[in-house]
Amino acid sequence: MQRLNHVTRRGAVYVWRRRLPVGSGIRGQFIQISLRTHRFSTAKNLAGIVNRAFCASILSSPPKFGH
């Protein structure tokens, strides 16, 4: 089976999980979203959509520094 970045299987369902960037103000935290599917092909398509949305939201947010 192929491997997808940021996608793992939890039980019977695929989930997308990514660490939040250092400049986000929340250190060492993850965001996890259920893709609500048990099919690899569907998870692959949904992961691309979620990745693009995540990157767009991170790039549009100004970096926050400090504790």
C-alpha cells in the first residue's frame, strides 16, 4: 500500500494529522481531522484538499513569536 504524508489510519477510518508550525504561537501541538472514510483512494483525494487549505491558512496568518 502507498504511504500518504500526514495521513494515518485510526481504527477503520483515515485521519489527517499535522504539527502546527513554530510561529503559530502554539508550540508542539497537532491538528487532527477525521477524513471519515475507510477507502484509501478517497483519503488520498481528501488529504490533498485538507493540505491545501491548511497551507493557505498558515500562509495567510502573521507569525506570532513568544510564549
